[in-house]
Amino acid sequence: MPKVIIAGAGLVGALNACYFAKRGWQVEVYEYRKDIRTMKHVHGRSINLALSQRGKSALEAVGLKDYIVNQGVPLYARLVHNKDGKTFSRQPYGQPGEHIVSINRRHLNEVMITQAEKCDRVRFFFEHKIRSVDLDKKELVVEYIGGSKIPQPGKKSESPQLRVSADLIIACDGAYSAVRRSLQTHPRFDYHQEYIAHGYIELNILPKNNDYALEPNAFHLWPRGHFTLIALANKDKTFTVTIFAPFEEFEKHMSNPHDVRQFFQENFPDAYELLGRDHIQDMFSRVKPQSLVSIKCSPHHFSDFVVLMGDAAHAMVPFYGQGMNCGFEDCLVFSEILDQMSDDIPKTLAAYTENRVKEAHTIIDLAMYNYDELKDLVNHSSYKLRKVFDLW
Ligand code: FAD
């Protein structure tokens, strides 16, 4: 039976493990973090995400779609909040019944890890940091970073560093992929990275009278020119609220409790009431804005056994709501090509790059285009007419 090694047990790595479990391959997953199912707090990016049709189809192929969708909150329309804090406009996402879903990132990740682990050919190695790939020896160099001595797969060694090999290595280790970094000097590998001027901070709206404080089944948007606020409902009746603004704006208008309060009161009066002064001031005093990066590279594979997927291959700004969805689709597309090529890995890798690079670059461009558009939204009364927006 062929063996696959997956670098990273984030969203795309965990889904890939489900795909290869179903295919009957032997699967090893190496993940830097502890097992998130055992952790109290998991640090990282957005608390919730919008799952679209692209992602749903990929989950369906491994039998997870219905379960996951039922764990989320359906969003049927976008609600654009005006600056007066009282009025808004509603823009349905599609035909009646069509919707995207607000999903909790951690829960989604945990469900996929548990699902993959049900298969006894799948093993997860947490607290294992990928260092590099050795293309000549066809090995992945991994370091155990946990406290005690480790269960090293098939090897007896005192060294925390181990070398593992497989027929196929899939790098799903995110935007700052160690696998990609170690192969960056590979001849004819193109790589482009761009940080945008905006950063983001996440806040939280608590339930009001034991119920949602805003309409739950809508994507709430407060576009205000070059900064904007969004809110997505969670199953526990809270909302995760994210403010996106240029780092300069954070420094100029949100760097002390008085200024940040004034900024929210002036620009998002209705959201301000629901978030509460103390929560806003507390979050801004504790949390620094996080950066957003867009990454293109080509090809998406190296030699005849390494392939990049998810953010490792195509990190994008979140203004199209497609980063995870596109990463999920990578798993589906790769699996379909493997089928077509009767599990011939070198042929699959070549066909995958041929198919996927163009698609990934297009969606990265669309996300960036939406970012540019968003900055001008406040001046565009035609916003509701624009079809280009997928989720936002
Ligand atoms: P990651 O989620 O980054 O997972 C990578 C995994 O690899 C992690 O578990 C990490 O610990 C591990 N890892 C990293 N380095 C190593 C190493 N050296 N060794 C071992 N393991 C390692 N997308 C959507 O589709 N819809 C949305 O609504 C949406 N909203 C977003 C909002 C924000 C604010 C942001 C920032 C992003 C959003 N995205 C959204 C994008 C989405 O978060 C990413 O596209 C998605 O997380 C990519 O998944 P991944 O598994 O490729 O990478």
C-alpha cells in the first residue's frame, strides 16, 4: 500500500488525511502544535470561517459535508450596516435556499482529525516540527519539540530529529510553509509574496437576553472606505467580529482607550453598543493587529514526490472568503487526478500543477481585487449590483 506523509494537521492537512484514509493508503501526519483536541486555548487565525460550495463539495467526497454544515450557522444574505447605526441593506447570496455557512475553525479541524484517526492506517504525530525536505534522499526532516522522549515512527534514536520518507509528501503547513521554504531555491521555482497594508483584530459580541444580539443568518458588513468591520454568528449565539484597517489607521486612531472608543462610536455605532466599551478597550490594549499575506508560487510540486496544498501553495487575503475553501478543493482535485492516473504519483503531480496553478492564481487575484474594491466601497452606491463579490 502506498504511503503519504502530510506536513501540518491544520484544515487542509486534516482533510487530506481523511482523503488518503479513504483511499486506503498508509498516512502519517506531522504537526507542530499539540493535539488541539487536548488544548484549552488554541491561538491562531480567525475563530470562524465562511464555508462555501467549493469547500462543501470537498467535504462531501469524504462524507463530512452534512455533519459539518449542521454544526454551523447558515448565512443567506449580506447585511450592509450604514453609518447612522440604524439602517442597513440586505443582499441575498443566491437563490432562495442557497447559503454559505459560518463554521468554527477549531471545531472543524478537530472533527477532521478525529475522522481521519478512525482509520488505523492513519497516525498523527503532534509536536513535530518540519524542518526541511531532502529531495535527493527523498526524506522529510522533522524535529520533535515536545518535552519527553518520543515515539519515533519505526526508529530508535536519542536525537529529537528524525528523517521520514514516503511515496508522496504533501505540504499543508500553511502560509509560512517550512517545506516550501526549504525548496525555495529549487531551479525554476517562482515565488511571490505580498503583505497588504491592512491588518485585523478579532472581537466578540455576547448573546443578548440569551439570544443572538444580531440577526444570525447573515454576513454583517460595515464598509467604511479603507477600513471595515464584519461579524459572523457562532453556534453558541455569540458573534465573532473582525475589524480590518491599515496598520497606520490602527496606530493613528486606535492606539489608546479613548481614541479606540471614539473610533468605534463614530464609525460603527450599532456594533459599538453590542461590543461594549470595556471589551473593545480591553481587546485593543491586549491584542496587536495581525498581518495579511498573499502568496503565489509555481509549480506546486517538486521532483516526483512533493506537492504543496492550501496556504502553503496559495495564501490569499481573506476578502473573498475562499482561502480554506480553495485549500479543501485542492484535496478533491488531487484525489480526482490520482483516480484518473490510477495512482501514478509522478503523472498526478505534473497534471495537478498544470491544472491547479492557474486556478489558484486566479482566485488569489480575485481576493486581492476585492480588497482593492472594498477600500472604495463607501463611495460606490452600486455595491449591491456588483456580482463579483462571492462572500463579502
Ligand atoms: P493553516 O490553517 O495555516 O494550517 C497549517 C498547519 O500546519 C497548522 O496546524 C500549523 O500548526 C502547521 N504547521 C505550520 N508550520 C509547521 C511546521 N514547520 N511543522 C509542522 N506543522 C506546521 N478562508 C475561507 O475559506 N473562508 C473564510 O471565511 C476565511 N476567513 C479568514 C479570515 C481571516 C482573518 C484569515 C486570516 C483567513 C481566513 N481564511 C478564510 C483563510 C483560511 O484561514 C486559510 O486559507 C486556511 O486556514 C488554510 O488552511 P491550511 O491548512 O492550508 O493552513
